Amino acid sequence: MRIVVQKLPYKPVRQQRVEIVERKGLGHPDYIADNLCEAVSKALCREYMRIFGTILHHNVDKGLVVGGRAKPEFGGGTVEEPIKIIVAGRATSEVTKEDEITKIPVYEIALDAMRDSLKKTFRFLDVDKHVELEAMVRPGSADLVQIFELSREIPLANDTSFGVSYAPLTETERLVLETERFLNSPKLKSELPEVGEDVKVMGVRTGNEVSLTIAAAIVSHLTKDLNHYLSVKEEIKKRVEDLASKITDMEVRVNVNTADKPDKGIIYLTVTGTSAEHGDDGNTGRGNRVNGLITPCRPMSLEATAGKNPVSHVGKIYNVLAKKIADRAYSEVKGIEEIYIKMLTQIGHPINDPLIVDVGVISEKGVSIRSIQQDIRGVIAEELSKIKDITSFILSGEATLF
């Protein structure tokens, strides 16, 4: 294994003049696509484990949300054409043992997982009326004896891919992340139920000033008139400003639903709480990275983590592992201001033996890279030795994937 630790020749992001950060929230069409692909993968994993005691091959990482057509109106509204959601991929649907074939109802498992995930996410989306679900999961087969022989060993990478992450988050990044989580928190929903699940937050910092642009879908049947709508917008603004004051001392300007033109009847009103109800589409992998953010000022992988096999697909495992390594190295190795981890392997190689781990470090003043590189290498080696634990870390829900 080759580990390269190098000093990065630029300022930390927080010291740079401009920083841009985005988060797509729970009800955004891209988040929906990610969420449903991952829900299908986890459901398949549970069923494989229940029947066979091990996770069989599958990748269900292609999702598409096709927006419907709705007619929201104050105090009511209707969905006139349903949202279409497709999850596609491959999954083992039958296993042979001594000429006996066990079939796995992959299609039914996938549909049930998609339905359950939507019900848990949305308060006002009627899954039976407002959504059409399709699981285009092509079947595959496997031999049980070969599966168990392989499961005793370190899995081999089933793709040539890489993972990327970094630590720590800047104040701007934390502000964007916590703003969306706050607006989709149970507490906020109980106090301001008009705020739908489709919340997107875009933050830009220029110097010591931050501008937050929030797109928040407002639920029509809970909003009686325009004045009510405008009061909800103002309440969102005030509450986010209060949240921001607890996260940062920088000046923060908050703008909500800036496309509104009330005098022309243009406002962000929805029946179900998501823009997917009326023409906004989504794809797996177009949303947040493994730290929950989209960060154009940082290195990022464009690989979708959602729906990939959590045992051998390095496009998933390495992104999660890179984040664990970055977080742990930053917290344990003194003298690091920023650390970036990039991990690459080739298809067919053991997943604990990457082709290269590229570590970029911005160290604190007076700290040399040579003085800390062995400690960083130690963190990497230890985490790679426990790489099979990543599977349970993902399946338990502890790992952030998007």
C-alpha cells in the first residue's frame, strides 16, 4: 500500500476570500432519489442476512424522480399527476445450494422499501395516491458455497473507483448543514408545520459575511392566505438568524424563497411539501456528498454512495472510510489545520489494500509535515485493518451518506 502525505500549498478554506456551500434537504428530488436507492439496498441486505447470514451481491444505485403535476392553493390543493420514482440496478434473486434453489423476492422487497422510506420522510405525501413506484432491478444468481468462501476473506473491490473527504468543516459548512437539519427537525415541524420537507440551503461567504439563500416548500393546505405565507417566510428567516448567531460570529444575511413575486401570484406553495410534485426531477448522485454537503471549494467525488453494495463497492466504502480517517486524524493528530483524504483502488484488489492513499495537509504554523506524517499513517493503517466494520457502520445508519 502506498501512502503519500504532502503539504498543500494554499490557504485553509476558511481563510480564502470566497466559500460556497450547498445542502439539499430531505424532500429535495435529488435527496429522494438517493434516499430510496439506499433504502432498497439496506432492505436487500437485511433479507440476505436473514436467509443466508451474509450480504449477497447487489447494486441499486440508479434512481430517477420524475416530477408530477400539482395545483396548490391556499387552504387546499390537489396533485393532478403523480410523481414517478424509479430505482434500477442489479441484485441476487436466487441462490443455489446442492441443486436446491432459494428465490429472493427482490422486486417486492424494493417496492416495500421505497414505500416505507417515503412514508417516514413526508408528512403530507400520500404514497398510494401521489406517487408511482417502479423497481427495475434486474435479477442475478449465485452459488451459496462460493458466497461463504468469499465472505470469510477480505472482499475484492468490484469497481475501480476512489473516495474523497476532508476535515474539519468550516463555520460556513456547519451553518449550511445545521440550517437544513433545523428546518427539518421534529421540533420545528411541530411549531411551524407549514414548512415542507423540501428545503435547500445555499451559503456563500465573502470575507466575514455569509449569505444564506433558503428554498423552503410551504404546505398549501396549512396556509390560509398570502399574509399567512409571508408570515411563515419571516418566521423561517428569524429562526435561522437565531440559529446562525449560535454557530458563528460572522454577519449572516438570510433570504427565503427569493423567486417569489407575490404581486404576480408566484410563491413557493406545495401540496405535499416537495417540489417533485410539480415538475422538479431528481437523480441519484446529484445531491450531497458523504458529509451531507456539496462543496465546490473542496475536492469531491462525483460517485453516488447511495444504493451501492456496502461490502465490496469502493465507490461507497472508500468515501465513508475517507471521512472517518479525516475526522479521526484531525481530532487525534495535533498540528493539523485541514486534512484531505483521497483513496483509490483497482477492481479485483482487496479493499483493505488501496492502490494509493493521497493525504493533503495544511498544518498549523510551526508544525512540519514530517513531524506528523507517521501519526497520520498510523490512523490510516488502523482504519484499513478494520475496513470490514464499514459495512455495519453503514447499515446501522451511523454513517452519513448524503
